Amino acid sequence: MVTLSGSNFKWSARYPGPDRQSGTTDDVYLSEVILLPTNHHLLIELSSEDYVYVLACPELSLNQLVVPGRSQRVVLFSEQEGDFALLPATLCGPAAFVHSASPGTFRFVPQRRFRDTLEGER
């Protein structure tokens, strides 16, 4: 399971390492560009470290409120390779653009490239 965490107006991802257990010392971390494999239903755990966030990606029909102190899960799937921009929240109104023009990107790649990239990050 991939864990996405909102912090300081950006999204970061934690992936289980070789032991396949999340939350251990061999985990892999990526920020802003969140790598995901195509053609897999992915269980994603969402959390926030500081503020209320909206994880919004219209191309994936995703619009999920994420509140500090509460974790929740969503399932993502894409057959299409490519980048899908995460949109800044409208909770802050016009101030949202002060925080970040883009809080992150989902990048869907073939399974083999996904594995190779994560192994290269270790």
C-alpha cells in the first residue's frame, strides 16, 4: 500500500521497501511526483500532518478531503501512462495559489519501470 501524506501544502508518498512492510526503515519516499503503476488497482492511504487538504485529480475522478489525525483510504486505477496534475484546494480561496501552484503530480508508468525506479531510490 502506498501512503500519501499532505504536509506544508505538498503531497509526498511512502512506498514499502523490500520487506513489503510500510513504516519500516527500508521504505522509499518521493515528493511532489508520486509514481504509480498502470493497470493495477492501488490502495492508497491518505493522511495530513498539518492542515485540511483536498486530494483532487479530475482526470482520475478523485476529490477527497483529508483531515489531520484521521487516515482514510482510496483506490486508484489508470490504464493510461502519463502525468496527472493534483489541483490546489479551494478551501483557502484565492490564498490557495500562495501555497503552491501545484501540490503534486501522479505519474503512472508501466509496472516494470515503477519497480525499477523505486529500487533505484533505495
